Amino acid sequence: MSRSFCVPAIFFLFSAFVLLFIVSISLPFLTAMDITRVHTNGTVQVTGDQNFEQLRLGIWSYCYTAINGNMECSPTGHGYSFSVQNNANNTVFIGSSWTLGLAVHPVACGVSFIALLFSFSQHITATLVASLLSFLAATLALVAFAIDIALYAYFKNQMGDLGFGNRTITGPGFWLTFASMILLILAGFTVCCGRRRDRMGSARTSTPGRKTGLFSRFRRR
């Protein structure tokens, strides 16, 4: 693949991989990398524990900021669930079915890393694999983003029942997933264009012009 296409493709894939890697670490390890969050006035509590001022939902757990300012996180696990209750004893429940799909993020991260490795090769077969893997990673990132949207919409609707719907917003992980999806799509098309250009160049090289001269008449005969 020519340098004019190789460098941008590597840049897009590397950037997408880094973004997805950060998002995949998520809560409780990176407390700022949540998918969605809600701000309250401290009058609600999570899973019968204690009142909180902010609740964040990540890939592996949820974290909340208590009234005293300390941040507490639930045990790390795939597909967590919790309930939120206000002072009027109104309770909403977020089941594990809404958080199980968040594990698609690290899968997309892994595929994008493999695509990045193949993009360093100049071999035409490797560039084909890199292109296919880029589009596969983009598809997985799209699925992950769709899951993020579904979780955000459901969480916002549930918190609306408690009077905090307008205080429910998307987190940084939500938008980094969207950005990585765009970068992976650009990477796939860039690798495709570079591979097509290489094939056209190879075709021109393998079909030299017809020779003319004194002996060409004898060759035609």
C-alpha cells in the first residue's frame, strides 16, 4: 500500500484503537469514562445503600458520588444491575440485560488492534485483511454505540420517573465510542483505496507496451 494511503490508515486505526481501549477500561478503573450519568440533589439512593449526588454507569460497574463527596463503585462484573429509590419510596430498576451488551466495546477494541497490525504490511493480501477487519471493527463499534444509545435512553426514561430525566446526560465513553466508529470507517475506506491503487499500478506494470522494430514482423508470423 502506498505511503499516501498507508500513513492515514495507520493513524485512523491507531486513534480508534486508543479511544476504544480507554472506553473499554471504563468504571471502576477510570471513573471519568462512563457511558451515561445522572445528577441529583442527594435525595435518592442506589440499591438501598446511601444517598448520592451523581450516578455513573460504565461497562463493568456503576459508581456514585455520595453526599460526603466520596466516590463508591459496585463490584466489577459483566452485566451488573441496580435499583434507585427516592424519598417517596418510588423505585426504578436497571436490569443486567441493559448492561450485558456493553462488553462489545472491548471486542471492537481487540479487532481494531488486529487490523492495525495488518495495516503495517505492504503485502496486498495483508491490506485486504486489514480492510475487512477495519470494517468489522467499525460494525462492532456501531453495535456498541447502538447499545450505548439504548442504555442512555432507558436510563433517562427510568430516572424521569423519579424526576431526574432532564439531569440524565451522556458520558465521555458514549462520545468516544462514536468517534472511534467514524475513524474505523475512514480507515476501512482508506485501506481499500490504497489496495485498489496498488492493484491498478501492478496491472499497468505487468502489461508493457507492444514492441516494434525489424524483428516484430517475424514474431507476429
